[in-house]
Amino acid sequence: MSLKQLNKIIMKKILIITAIHSIFLSCAQIYQLNTNTDVPSNAYIKDVNNELVPYEGIWKGTWDNKTFSVEFKRIKKYLDHKENNPYHKDVLIGKFRVTDSNNLVLFDNMYLSDNETKIEGTRFLLQPSKRYTLFFLDSDICNISGDIFISFTNLINTQLSWKFMDTTDIITPNCPYYNANPFPQPLPKNIILIKQ
């Protein structure tokens, strides 16, 4: 067999492998971001209309003489919480920093990797108005948790309403802040944030 014939055979095999790979990738089912039903394994709930993009970036506001900064970023998250039915979904994640009036850092998780953030998006709620919901869980502060609701307050998407509802059930005696008074409050309950 000549070198030319061998190269032709190798090229045909490469083309076949590429075609099979392309077919396999195109079989992954893509669903709109507002899909709230079960999806097949390995499906992708994708932000095809870029609804999360306006939320991306750094947002700042003040509360109780503290400055709150949060950076939202859209990522493709692998969700495997449903047994035997993992899938991918575009979500917002949030990293935040809180400083006091003397610019002393009270809370800071801006350094965390995208897979370790304490704030992660869940879905859009459309009633009574469009809001995006996120979940907060902080294992460093006694596993406090809660729901965050964000929505734009102006037409040019430069102001964001933030509402945090603490849903922490139990704080056990092994928590380092068990009897702390006041108990650490890393997130504001209500605040208007301005895009930076």
C-alpha cells in the first residue's frame, strides 16, 4: 500500500469519526430557559434568548452603613440532583463582598470558584411580575440559607431590586455563632443595587 492510499484511508476515518461526533452532539436536546418540566437525561436548558445577560456584572448598594457588592455571572451548570436524570442548565451565580463604613471587609467570597459560590440561580418567576430567583447557602455561617428575588426597577436595566428571605431552619449548638448577638447577616433583606 502506498503512502497516498494510506493517507486517504486515514482521512476517511477522520471524516467518519467527525461525522459521528457531530451527530452525537446534535442529539443533545435543547430547551428554553423557562422550561419548568422534567427534561430527558443530558438535556440542556439554555438561555437561548439571553435573558440572563442583563443581570451579569457587578452591582452595588448600601444598607445599615455597609456596602454590599455582588457580581452575577451566567454559567452552564451540570445538575445531577435528580437521580438517573442529570442535565445542564444556564444559571446565574453570585459572588459578594460586604464592607463596613470604615471599608473593613466583613464578608468576602469573590475568590470562590464558579462551582463553589454561595448564591446560585434557579428560575424566573413571572407572576406578579418578572423576577429571577436564586438560592443562598453558606456553610461557613451555620448553613444559613434563603431565597433571593431580583428584578429590574428601570427600563434601562441599571437598577436592581434585591429581596432576601432567610429560610434557615435550625442552628445547632456546634455552630460557632450559636449564641452570637447579633448573629452575622451577610446579605441585605431589601436593597436597590446599581450596576457598576
